[in-house]
Amino acid sequence: MSSVAHKFGWNRFPTRTLGVACVVIVVYCGQLLAAGSLDPTAAYRWVTEFQMSIGAGTVVFSWLFHSSLEHILGNLVVFFLAGWWVESRIDNDRYLLGVAIGLGIGANVAALIVVGEGGLGISGVTSGLVAMVALGAVQWLYEHSRVDWLVMLQAIGAVLWLLVSVGAVGTLPPGTAVSVHRFGVVFGVVWYVVEQGRYGFQKSS
């Protein structure tokens, strides 16, 4: 593991994060196969038809679906980096449960119940994980009472990404399920507090 990776808090190889990413990729390939087309809109058309045939129950799986290649690639880059950071500090089983049930299913179900808006993709998951990265970096800076430029960069980058993802800064692409992002942040903050309080969330060195 390189010293820079370790400094950013990526302390061990992210097998669970990589596994979830592979599942998401396989699901997207399955969408294209089911649609029988490589057209850029094929995956979205198939998901739309699937949701219409199954109904609201698809919210349980919606975090695994993506609408386009650009959509899945953008989500996976952030998911992998933030997921690696969080996985380095959490028990493997709790990490998978938190990602799948807390951030994946939880954020989408909450958005559907509260505002009647569902979403596609792991945006809720990435928002929650990035919120945990931001909290962890800020906590490190506070506890050490000194400026570490890599940790500072981590904190600033995570906060800026969150502001964009929840629609507070800039303009998001049309159709973005902002409420899912916001609930992902809420669930991520709750998860961080629980981990910190009950298990002693490991801080980056």
C-alpha cells in the first residue's frame, strides 16, 4: 500500500467495496442483455419497464440499477474511493449491511415514502459514504489540532462533493433523484455516529 493511499485512509485492500462494485457492473450488463441493445438509453428503458411491471417493490433493488454507462461509471468512481476509506475502518459484515440496507435500500425507501421520489443507482450509497469521509476527516483535524494538507484536502473535497450532490451548489443533470442523495447523507451521518459511539470508528493516521 503506498504511503499516499495510507495517508488518505485507504489502509487495506477494499475487497467488499470491490465486490459490491462488481455486482453493480454485472447488474448493468444484465440490464443491457435484457434490453437486447447497447443503445445508450437501453438500460434506462428496460428499468422503466421493469418498474412499471413490478411496482413500488422495485425500490428495494433500485440502488443496483443504472440508467447509462456514464451514470454507472461516475457513481462507481466515487463509491470505490469513499467505500475503500470506510471499509478500512469498519467490520466487514457491518460494512456490507450498512451499504446495502442502510444506504442502498434505506435511502431509496425513505425518499419514496417521504417525498414520493425513487431513484436509480448507488447515489444514495455514495452520498452516505462521502458524508462519513467528510466527518472522519474533520474529526481528525479537530482531534489533532493541526493542519495536515492531505487530510484537509480530503475534508474539503468531500464537503464540496456533498454540496453538489444534494443540489446546494451548481446544477445537477435532469432527472437526478436529489432526495435520495439527501437521505443517503442523513443515513451516512447516523451510521458514522453509531460506529463512532459503539465500536470506536478508526481514524486515519
